[in-house]
Amino acid sequence: MNQFFAGAILALGIGCYWLYTENETLKANNVKLEYAVEEQKQTIATIKEQYEKQGQSLMNMTRQNAQIEKEKAEYLSIFARHNLDVLALKKPGMIELRFNNASESVMEGLEDDTEALYELNNPNTSD
């Protein structure tokens, strides 16, 4: 009968040890999972913040695009109202001078914009 009780106590001891180690493992896993959940919440908050910034930037770009389209329509309406071919035949010196000055201004603007874009893409280079 003593052997039965000794065997039962041994089995219960082994069972208790196994349950204790499982419990410790589960506690450690639970801590890791709680940390992972907190990290994911922070990541989601960061993503939402970036999404809002992108939305705001997109709205600003849309407004700027609308303004540019409006200016383009104004300039096209000016050209539509004037027949430059007839005006160039009647007053060639005036039209040629204006076109040359405007072309030079546009080219300088393109050069400035290109240089600014190049500096944005290559900030470490110096001339």
C-alpha cells in the first residue's frame, strides 16, 4: 500500500512540476503577446497619422492644381481672343520682341525649377 501512495505522490509531483512549467511558459508568452499588441497599437496610430498627413498633402496639391488649371485657362483664353498670326504680320517687330522676351523668361524659369529639383534630389553635391 505504501508503494501505491509513493507512486501516487510521485505522479502528482511530476504532474505539478509539469503544470508549473507550463504555467510559467504561458505567463512568458502572455507578456510577449501583450507587448506585441501594444507595439501594433502604436504602429496603427503612426499609420493613421501618416494617412492624415498624406490626405492633407493631397488636398493641398489638388488646390494648387486647380489654381494652375485656372491660370492655364486664363492664358489660353487670352490666346483664343487674339489672332497672333495677323498681329505678327502687321507688327512683326513688336510680336518678335515680346515672344523673345517671354521665351527667355520661360527658359530661365525652367532652368531655375530644374536646378531646384536637382538640389532636392542631390542635397550632398556642391557646385
